[in-house]
Amino acid sequence: MPSERNIRIGNVSGATGDAPHAMARMVREGDVDVITGDWLSEMNIAWNAIAKAENPDLGYEIGFYDQLGECREEVAARKIKILDDWDSELTPLCAAAYIGCWGIVEALKSGADIVICGRVTDASPVIGAVAWWYGWEADQFDILAVDLAFPIVEILADGTCYISKPETMNGTVNKFNITAQLLYELQGELYLNPDVVANLANIQIESTGQKNRVYVRGVTGLPPPPTTKVTIAAPGGFQAETTYYLNGLDVHAKAKMMQQQLANLFGGSDLSKFSSEVYGTEAIDPSSQQEGTTMLRVFVQARRKEDLAPAKFKTPIYSLRMQSYPGYHMNLDFRTMEPKPFMEIFPSLTPQLMIDHRVRISMQRPSYETTSPHDLSSFGETVRAPLGSIVHARSGDKANNPNVGFFVRNADEYAWLQSILTVKEMKKSLGKDYGGRESSA
């Protein structure tokens, strides 16, 4: 960008299914420059693989799409940047690698307002936003080592930050819950990312004296690791389940009886997984049947769908109802006993040098400034006159792909043209016709 003002970043999602109106509230009440959100995890990347196999138009997180739809006009009016991972990009025979922030940075430099990412790391949207805002370089590890905060982080140019929340929203921000958030997914004092390793050995989380505002400092940076995490999702087979409810006396004896019957029933089957687990504890003198009920969950998996066909699971398991424990009670939602596909996850590491990190920008060419512009004062005295009195131009178009070229009559005027017709001046010349956007480089 770069900017001297501190950047304010609001986060609106920590996982799929998070608060459905968080983006709209952050837009209206957060006074932020950038909104980030994390929608992808190993779990729903696998879910999306199943959805995409059934419908090629699916395979992304609909929650992000719905949230943006609720407030997209306000996002545009306030010129807020949106950086989110929600596109699972599930090409067959490809793995999802955890990548860093520099594709996000390049997209923002190119003028993008919304950047849709694949499986970037949790911190990458924040690091990318700040690196773009301040013009940080890839080797500035100390200031790149700032981590993701929720819900608003105000990051200074030196990499320290203030963590707060919109004043109109409920909740509390203090050094204790920020410390708790820091410990999430932290293994030791080094927090690894594809762009930087954050060294948290000397981190300080301090109260500022202001309500709901905490200051974080002392984080230093180290060069990134040579590898990054990669996740492969593959069809694992099919699964089904059902639930029994146990009440009265001798609950654990009743559960053991049912488990023995189930083990005998499926002992010779082609299941790849069979489990029966008791949830809850037998109550002493409960005041109602509900309070005295525990649950026995039966869960099975098989490689082939036919091994969980009704004749091999639903029918035999339902047949136990007349010959099992006293007070037999089964969940009658039989849909859970129908075989459903599931995905298996295979985590691994891959060398970062093997990853081709790209940003795709539709229908846009990069802008280039003159490499060696001259000081305009070196051309002598200036007078105000139409550009067209010296410079000629010709425009053209192929559908939605227009161009315009400029030329001068004399060779000694060309260096002046190169120096005066910058990207910024070109946008300024277009005025309000420049897409309704600000006329800035």
C-alpha cells in the first residue's frame, strides 16, 4: 500500500458453521479495514469432496457465500477488503497444501477487494493484509510473526498489536482470554507458518487500562520451515449408526448384555470398524426418566456400501428389540442406519519448494510504472494545457478488453510522456469514469 495508519482487522469465522451474521455485524460495527475468516479444516475439506463428487458445482463453504451476500453492498461502500479461505479446490488426485500469505499480498497489490483462498494457514489472511498495508517484505520475520486475533486486531508497523472488540458487541477482551486464545494449537514456544516462524518465548500480553483492549508485544520472527503441512482426502467407505437408551437399575449390566449381543451379531461381518460405547453415568434416584437415561451408541464402517445394506445392518440390529435388555428403547430415526459415504484424511509434509503458489486475477493485466522517470522540472517551464495538445492517442476494444495507446510527434517529447503519464495520473485523468473508485495508484 503502504500506509502509516495502523491497520484494523476483524475476524468473523473460526470454523465452518460459526456465527452466521458475524460478517454483517463486523462490517457495521467494527470500523475495520480488512475482514478475515477461516472456514476450512480437514473435516469439511473432506465433506466438500463428497459434495463435489455428487455435484460438480459444489465443493465450497456456503456459509461464507451467505454471509457475504448479507452485507456485500456495505462492504463495497466502506471499501473493506475480504480475505477468506472457503474454496476447497478439490481437483481429483491433488492434495491440499497449507500455504502462506504472499498470494494474498499480490492480489491486494493488484487491486482485489475480495480474495478467495484455498487452504491457507489460519494466520495467512492476517499476515497478508498487514504485509500489504505496510509494504513488508518476505524476510522481515520479526514483524511478520504477528498471529491471528479475534475479533479485532489493530497491528502497528513494528509488528506489535492491540486486541479489542466492537464496543457495541457483548463479551470481554482481557489478558487472560487472549492468553487462552494464544495457546490454541500451540506446541512449544515456536508457532510455525509457511512464511515465518513466530518465536513466542518472550511474548508479553498486557492490560492497557482501557476496557476490552489488550497490548501484545515481544514476539520475534525466525525464517520459515522448509516444509509445510499437506492433507490428502480420499474415499474411506461408508458408515452408519444407531442409538439405544438405557434406564432403571443395573444400567451397565444392560449395556454389557446389548454389547455382547451386538458382538455376536456382527462378529463375522465385513465391517472395517465396529464400536459400541456408553455415554453418560447411571443416576442415583433420578427424579424423571430423562434424568435416569444413559445412551449406548453403535457405530460401524465398511469399505463397500453393500456391506452396510439393510439386510446386513439395519434389519439384524432392529431384530434385537424383542430379545434384549429389560426396558429396551431404540432410536427410531432409521435414517442414521442407512450407509453414508465418509472420507479419510492423510496428513503429511511436503517441501515448500515443491509448491507453486499462484494468485489468479480474472481479466486484469499488471500495471507497470516507468523504470527511470525524469524529474518533470528538468523539462523546463510548464504551462497549463490539454494533454491532447501535445499527446495523441488511439483506443480500441475486443468486447470487454479495451486498450488505449499514447504517442507524441517528436522523439524528444517521449521521455516527458513517460514521466508524466504514470498509473496514478492515468486514473486521475479518467476521473469518475474510473469505475467509481478512488483515483490513487
